[in-house]
Amino acid sequence: MGLGELRVIHLLKTGENDAFLEGTRQAVAPFQPLEINTCQRAVWVFMSQEAPGFHGEALNYFEGSEAYSFLLQVSTGLMSEMRGEADVFGQMKTAWKNFTGDRIALDHCMNKLFEDTKEIRAQYLQNVGSGSYGSIVRRLIRSHSASETEPVLLVGAGHLAQTIAPWLMDHPLWISNRSSENLHKLIEDLVIKARPDDTARIKAITSEKVEAEAWARAVHVVICIPVDSERDAWRIQNWEAGSKSRARTGSIIHLGALRAQTQQWRHLSGFHPLEDIFALQKLQSEACATQFERALKACHEKARLRMLSDSAGASISLAHGWEDLAAFA
């Protein structure tokens, strides 16, 4: 199948549409879609000659070149609240790596998507400033911090935590994760990249007792996992138990949830949901508006050229078509 049969369904996560999210997931299941989940959105990608009807205020449906252009905008970070960030590209690659559906049908599309994403990012998004969650998180922690001796507890060891952790190495860094294998893999990667003086500041949290102590003693916490009402109540209890011995208010930065999903956390001083991260980045992204506009045009043009090439049996030179983008510079 060619890109003309590409279908994409996109649903924004609002924290209030979980039932609709699950309903959409079940509706597209017969198409064996690739599902890409981020904190903001769910995206289903599949090949079909059908045009299934999906409706909802927060839902979008795309076909062919429009579907490919949309995927490019997501993978390059142009659709993210933190515009231009690179983390979503890693999430998409991980989703594809773990995909167990019809890989043959989507292989051509995904390979081209990753190739074009790298090219557009290299051409237009290399210097967009704080296009990284890590740099924003570090800046936010510094606004609450008196010194670099204050320990930071990082909760999670997945892709998001992997991108955040290197930005936190100025502080004693304690890392907690449910999977000990992922935890030790993250620490090993950090040790390889760290300066000799930094390695002694990295600590693995390997038991519930030690984690409780870490929540009580840490001055800053960065959460890179989804909300868990039962477990979160335990975490908050331990954080509050250590508040008397904590010299400063400290900060808790939740990268796994939007404000609407964090009712249990909001009463804590120094608490920041994802929206606060987005707000800080928005100030910086305004200075990069021209770069973003050029990258967006490149996404549309790439999709058009890919579609033409696919339709013509690859008889059209993409290299020649890409030179036309000089007009956007």
C-alpha cells in the first residue's frame, strides 16, 4: 500500500475524555493501528482503502498526504505545547519499535517519516533554544533552589526520564523506578556520560523503604510517570512528613499529567503540572516563530513530494523537490 492509503486518527487528551479515548481505541482495533501515546495526545496510524468515520470535538481524522504531513508535524515537535521539543520523536520511535501489528504495511511510511523528521529538524529546528523538557525543568528547579547541594528525586526511568536526567546532574540525583532493570540501565548510561565527580551523586532507589525516605528528604522531585491515585497518596504523605525538616519549600514537577489530572497534588507548595512547563517554553518559542513557520511549510512540502513520488512509482526526485524549499529560507 502507498501513502494514499495512509490513515491517521488524532485525539487530544483532556483528562476528561478517558471513556471517549477507550471507545476510539476499540473502534480502530480492527485496522491493527500503530498507537502513539504522549501526555497530550493519542495518535493511531494505519493503512486502509476505507475511510472510516470518526467523530468527536477533540478528534481529527486525516488521509493520504494530510495524514503524512500531520505525522511530520507531531514527530518534529511542531504540534507539542513545548514547540520544537525533540522528546516526542523518541516516543514515536519507541512506539514503532514495540509495534506488534502489521509492520509490513506501515514500514515504508514510518521509515520515510523518520528520515524526513531528521532532515526537517536539522534544517530548521537545531537552535530553537529550550526545546527540551530537561532544560525547562532545570530552570524551574533553580528558581526554587538555594544551592546545588539540594537533592533531586527523579521518579521513572523511561524515555522521558532518560531525557530529563542529564539536566539534573548538578544536584545529588536519586532515581526511583518500578523496574529495577530500567533503573540500573538509566544509571549506567548516566555514569558513562558523567564527569567523575558526578557519579558519586547518583543514587538508585531500590526499595519502598528507601523511596519513602527519599520522598521525605528530597528538596525537589521530578515525576516522569502517569498519575496513580493510590501510589500518589503514599508519595504525598511521605513528602509532607519531611516538610518540617526541609529548609525550603522545594518543588515537585509533574511531567506525567496535566493540571486537570493532578487534584491530589495541587495543594502542595512548589507543585508544577505540565502547563507550567509549557508556559515557560512559550516565552522562548515566540522568538523562534520564523523557524517554526519554515519547518511547518517543510512538513507540508515533504508530504506533497512523498505523495507524488509514491504515485509515480518513485520516478520523481525527492532531492530535486527538496531544493525548492530554499524558497522558504
